Amino acid sequence: MNPASPLETIYFINLPENYKFSDAAMKIDTSVPLPVQKKTEGDPNDFDMNDIQPEQVLAGILTVLAYDKHNEHLEYYRSIIMQAKPNIKKELTEAAIIKTKNEDWDFAEELFLTLKGIDPEDKAITLNFALFLDQRAESYRRSGLHDDADAYDNDALEYYKDAMNAEPAIPDAFFNAGFFYLKQHDYHEAKGAFETYLALTCDAKDEDMDENARYRQERAQEIVNKISNENMDDAAFAQAYRLISTGKEEEGLDKIRKFLMNNQKVWNAWFLLGWGLRKLRRYEDAMNAFNQAISCGGDQNSDTYNELAICHMELNNIPEAKKSLMKALSISPEDTKIISNLGFLNLKEGNKQEAQKYFTAVLEFNPNDQIAVTELAKLETAG
């Protein structure tokens, strides 16, 4: 067993016949071993049966439910938890959502794993877990941890799919999955998810819907229309993104060029072309593609200006790089990628103090940003 495994913090005991906890009405089957949370890191056998508290048993059970999916007594342990804490799902869900908002990722994941262990069939928990994994991946990608981000994206996708298979259907699962697919540039799946959401909510009467529900319907329809009008659900588009994002830039560029032959006004396609060219260090060609993206409607997308700035920096065109980054920052003022690139731009100019300010600002938004941590350490070492 991995020494760091949470299961190493518990031990199992068999209670004697007729044993009762003095301060808790917990019905215990003494023939089933109970998991007990250790009080200390000492010898697990060095304890007094009379000193065991109900809270230790409940904590031990929650650990088993979260991390020991093959334990033969899971159903019994679940019954104890629900008997002792009828509102446990609500309490843990609220706590997990708060921890997610605070980006306390490890603690939030532990809470969601526990919730899944308590009720594996609750698809609302599954959807919340998918949203958590989605947000964690996004945070890691902003921090430059791309491999970790990809891993969490893969997990999020599986949970979204599971949530979309719920019976009865959960409309919000399709709405949120639609945005997940949009981030993956899989417009075919995104369109399908939003269309399903609209079909599931189309019978809702306007007077029965709140402002948020009306907004969601309008937003979903707007995205479906845009994908359809710009032919973005074409298979070549999704294939191009997958190829470029997995290091097969040349194959991806062939796909996106074929798409652009019949869809020359789709800014996302020009952006994808520029991204692939930039990854191949063909900066002049990439700049042309990004400028096309801006002229075709991508002028409100901060990533377009950020990518354009990277090309200018690589070509030592500092004034244009700065102009593009400031435009990107005006669109997305809290985007740490942009703030970090302003740090690199100042390093390129020799302005170490200004660079330090930008990298410090990145950590104010995201304390786990590894790029900013590394660059600040270099600056401190260099004096």
C-alpha cells in the first residue's frame, strides 16, 4: 500500500457483543469490522476500547467510502453514516463547493470522493464532481501544468458523460458539458449537448422560469446558432484541434486549411491555424492568421491578442507585443497567461523590477502558478 494512502490513517476493529457507544444511538453489527480513525501516528493496537469515540468511527467510515471502493461492507457502512448523519450529503456538498471556490483542490477532491462513496448513484453528485474536475483542469492549465490539466480534463469528460446518462435526465448536465466541449473546441459535441439541453427545457413556461433559466436557454440557442451558421461542427475542425493540441501540428494544419477553403469567415478557424503555425515557430505566418481571426470577429477574444503578442515577442517587435498584450488584458484583466507574458516582455526589455511586479501579480490570482514561482525565484537568485 502507498504509505501516503489515506487508508493508512485508519484501522479495523471488531466490537464485543452488546457494545454500545455511550453518547450515540448508532446500531452496530458487531460481526462486521469497523474502520476507526487513528488519533495519533502511534501503534494502532495501543488503544482502550472504551476511549473510542463515535466521531472516530464515522471518520473512518468516510475514509473507506472515499478510497476503498471494493470493500465488501460498503453498504453497511453507508447505512451507519446515513443513520448517524441524515444531512451528510448536503453538508459535504456545500463544503466541497466552498473548497472548490477557494481552489483548495485536494480537500475538495477528498470531499467529492467521499460523496461518491456515500451515494454512487446520485447523478447530481456526479455532475458536481465533473464541474470540480473541469475547474481544476482549467486552473492547472493557467499555471502551466498542462499534463495535469489534460488528466483532469479526461476525468471531467467521463463524469460529464455519466451525468448526461442520468434517468431522469438532468438538463444542467448537458448545459455544463456543452461549455466543456466548447473549451475542447469539439463543436460537434458542444452543439449536441446544447440542443439536448434546449429540448429538455423547451416545455418550461416563461412565467415559471427565473432570470437565470431564461438566460441559459437564450445562451444555449445562441451557441447552437453560431456553430451551425459557421459550420463549426464540421468534423475537420475538431480533428484539427485534436491533432494540433497533441503535437501533430502539420496534420492539424492540413485539416484546418481544408476547412477554411469553404469557411473563410470563421475566426476560430483562423485562430486555430495561427496557433498551429506559432507552435511550429512560423511566427510571421502565424501573425497573419491571428490578424485574420481579429478581422473575422475574434477581436473580443483575449487569447487571439495574447498569441499575437507571443509572435511579436519572438520576432523582437517589443512595441507591438506590448500593444497586443495590453489589448488582451483589457478584455481579460485577470487572465494570468497574459499577466505572465507581460512579465516575460519586461524581462526581454531588461526591466527586472517590472517583470517581478507582473509575476507577483500572477501569484495573487493563482498562488500555485509554477511559471511565476520559477521566474520569481530566478529573479531573486540573480539579485
